[in-house]
Amino acid sequence: MQVNAAEYRPRAGRPCHEKGHGSRIRSGPNAIERRFIHMQNAIIIVDHGSRRDESNKMLEQLAALFFERFRAKYEIVEPAHMELAEPSIATAYARCARRGAQRIVVVPFFLGPGKHWTQDIPRLTAEAAGQFPETTYHVSPTLGIDDLILDLLDKRATHCQSHGYLCDLCQGTLRSGECVSAKK
């Protein structure tokens, strides 16, 4: 009989991505049943965090919209900030676990795979997971280079162009360039 590693629950309190971890077959009378029990999935969308409340609230809005769109796939979605603001990764992880999540996927809302993705987020997630040994976790890749990112960049640039480079968001600020141009 083949074992589907994606449906097999690794040892509690351990990251799903440990080498060889998810493919280990346990023996015993309930081993097969354990593999096929539906695991409640949670998503934590994590950004850097900001001193600006407006930026932090944007992540909360994003998490709520993600939940609305993908609620059939992810029963629990929580926002988290890596630093500077609450909810932290530890707070969001605890919320997920207390709501019954068994598998928690931490999705960095970061473009590139820098130090936060390679070190900080995995460390903070592992520390949080240590308090909930009945859970497993995985830190997904960053957003990276993707056709959807390219489309979004074009959408933003087109917006600026279609508003004569002076939309309500930027007019009168250094973002519009008009303040610098006026000084010349």
C-alpha cells in the first residue's frame, strides 16, 4: 500500500518540511486511520509589521479577503506581523491552534527570500509551535517572481499613467515628483 505523504501527519510539534519527516510510516492498529483523518488547516499571512497602524490594518483586510475567497480550502486564516505590531506570529499561531488547527501554513507576504524568510519567520514559527505540540507547520515560499506580480506591477504603473501621474494618493507629496519638479 502506498502512503500519500501529503495526507500523513508528521510527529507533533515538528515542522512539516524536515527532511524525511513527512514520509515516515508509523505502525500500529490506528496508523492507517490517522493518515486519512481530515486535518483542519490554517493559514497565517505574515508581513513585516509597521509603526503605521494603517499599514498593519491593511494586512488584516487582506487576511479577511483571503478567508472569504478560500474559506472552503482553509478553515482558519489569521494575520500576523513579524515584528513591531500585534498580532505577532506567536499570537496568530496560538489563535489557530486554539480554534482547532492541526496544520498551520505560514505564508510570508514578502517579495523575496531574504533573512526574514530564511531565518526570522521559521524561528518565530518554531518557537510558537513549541507551545502546541499537537500541531504541525510549514513556512511557504515568498511571493517571488510570478506572472501575477508582473500583472500587478503593470496595473499600478498604468494607474499612474492614466491619472496623469497626479492621482489623489500621491498629489502634493514627494511620491508624485511634482514637488521636486517645481523647485527646478
